[in-house]
Amino acid sequence: MTDYSEALINLGYIIASILFILGIKMLGKPQLARRGNLVSSSGMLVAIVSALFECCLSFTWVIAGLIIGALIGVIAAYRVKMTSMPQLVAILNGFGGIASLLVGWENYHSQPDSILFVRIAVLLAVFIGGVAFSGSLVAYGKLAEKISGRPVSFRGQLLLNAAIVILILICSVLFAYNPSAFYAYALFLLFILLSLTLGVMGVIPIGGADMPVVIALLNSYSGLAACAAGFIITNNVLIVAGALVGASGLILTGIMCKAMNRSLGNVLFGGLKAGPDKADRAQIQGEPKPVSFEDAYYILEAAGSVVFVPGYGMAVAQAQHAVRELGEILEKNGAEVRYAIHPVAGRMPGHMNVLLAEANVVYEQLAEMDDVNPIMDSVDVCIVIGANDVVNPSAREVASSPIYGMPIINADRAKTVIVLKRSMAAGFAGVENPLFVRENTRMLFGDAKATLQRLITEFKES
């Protein structure tokens, strides 16, 4: 390779890194998010082309891999439903982790006498990649309901996790300082197995309601693993991209932890609490008050201010377009309309924002939890669409509740609350919601999309 070619390749890596940074910056603003996604994708294209010129592998195999991977990605992206997007994100995180693990494993065979720094990078790539892969598979199973979304715990679980971590450290030290020993490969395989086991053990005790935190954390893990893989193969753009993903994922994890009132230590050591609580059911007193479509129409027709609170049920019903249409009708009727977004509503960070953006809801109408809660007492009608845990007053009032202390949207403080829900079933955390039996709450049972379309028809025919 000539100096000129090497300079061009490095220039390509620099351009790719700049595009990654600009793209992530744009993703922080909803109105620029689509452009940011395109900019980041362009950066990845530049990085791949630069890597192709640098690598010494057959272009035929590399291009074949790119085409196959691109086809799988396109088909998956087009076929996936919005309700399945969190599962797809979990799987993609896992693929990133296993790719880094395989890079480290390959380096063990191709460069058995590498320097200490590279051996440490190999161990980090294998360890973080293994945790990200197996943890992501468990997260996928919980989100897709292939396995129970409830937390799985047993006596001595934390001690077992601590023992696994200690064994991983011992294997790391022995391998790093004596990779040529006769037992080195067996030690390396044990290291891989322990990393994969730790990923499973770290995610199974986390309940489904806390999945947004887990998704953000696993995303960070996959980035950090890629960064370590970049040091192994001395690829600057992979180091930069992995560091960006790892850092942004950790920042997002912190935001999610704050929204759930959890500490990062709880997440790292499997201490998140979720799941049903018998004591919480004792707090539910009263009967739900169903409301007819006609009465719901009259309540909304007279409202001067309306706040929509979307949840996972809106995603399941694909009701976001109907929500936007009803919101526009209420605005024309003279009502002030807002959409209150809880940071962990749905199954992944930003789930509700993505759905409402898809329906072309005006960004200025989206309100964060901290902005809408102070004015909730003056809101005429709060419409809760398939949300449960993020509007559960038990988080504020019942100390024995598993979600006690979690910041919520104070929907119960609105003058009237209309809850669109299929049934009285508990949410993903398995916690009963006393909001459904409050005096100011009216239940409008049925499919959210069909219910909203019926209300839209009532307005149009009046």
C-alpha cells in the first residue's frame, strides 16, 4: 500500500468519524432525527468503503457479506412492526456483541503471541461482547414474550453473580500474563462461557417494566465491545464509533435510570425490582366506571385543555394516527392539546416519540413529564391510551409497591381521566393500578384504534 493510498484511507476514516458525531448530535433533536440517521448511515458507508480498500481479504467475499447483510437488514426493517421494534433493537445489540466476541476469539488464534495491551483488548471484547450477546437474547425473549417478562430471582443469586465475576477476573489475569501456558485455551473458553452466563444472570432478575433501562445499557455494552475490537484490529474508525455508541448508551442509561428512580448500580448488579405485589392489590378499592362513546364525546367536546398520555397499548393497536387526528379535531374545537411522554413509556427509549413522529404529530405539542405534571391539576381531560405503569399513583402513594418512588405522569390529578384499555389487566410490571377506580376516571374499553376512530366519527357527525 502506497503512502498516498494510506492517506486516503485515513482521510475516509476521519470523515466517517465526523459524520458519526454529527449524526448522533442530530438524533438528539426530533426534527433533525431522520437527517441525523441518514448522516450516520453515510458515515458508515464511508467507513466500510475505506476498510475495503485497506483490508487484504478477497473483495468477492467481503462484498458478498455486505449484500447478504444489507438484504437481511432491509427485509427485517420493512417487515418489523412498531410493537416489535424493541425486540429488533435487542437483537441488533446482541449481534454487535457477538461480532466483537468473535473478533477477539479469532485474534487468539491468529496472534497468540500478541502484546499485553492487545491481550487485554481481546479479553474486554470477549467479556463485554459475551455479556451483551446473551443479555440481549434474554431481553429479546422477555420483550417478545417468548419467556416470562417477570423478574427471575432465587436465594444466593447475588453471591452467584459475584462468584462468576471473581472467576472471570482470575481467568483474565492468568490468560493475560501467560497466554502460552498449556491450559490457556481451556481458560479462554471458560472465560467466554462465564461471560455469556453473566449476561443471562444479569438480565433475568430484571422485570419487563424496566426493559428500557436494559435496552439502553446493552446498547452501550455493544458499543464498548466494538471499541475494544477496534483496538484489537487497530481500526481507528471502529474505536471512535464504538466509543460514541458506548458513551451515548451510558448517558441514555443514566436518563432511563433517573426516570425509573433506579441507580446504575442496581442495573449493573441485577437489583431492579419489578413484578406483582399482593400488598398493592389491597390498595385497590372501588369499581371501574365505564363510559359510553357518546358520554366520552360530550366530555371531550366541552374540554378546554386535553393531554394525551400514550403507552405500549397505543403501539399494539397502531393507534398513533388516530390519536393525531383526534388531537387535531380537538384543537379545531378550541381545546389546547398536549402529548405527555414518559421517558420509559413503551418497551425502549423514545418508543412513543417515534410513534407520534411517524404520525406527524407537531413536535412542539410533545411535553416531557416534568413539564406537564405542574399543570395537570388544571387539565380538563387526560386521555390515557394503553399506558399503565407510567400513570400508576401507587408509585407515588404506596410504599409497599414494587414501583414506589418511580416518577410518573400525574394523570390522576386531571379533572377527568379517560382510560382507553382493553381490560383491567395489570401493566408490564404486573402491578395493579388504582387510577382505574378513581372517582374522576372513566374507562373506555376496547381496541384503542377502533375506540379513537369511533370518537372521531362522533365529532365529524355532530
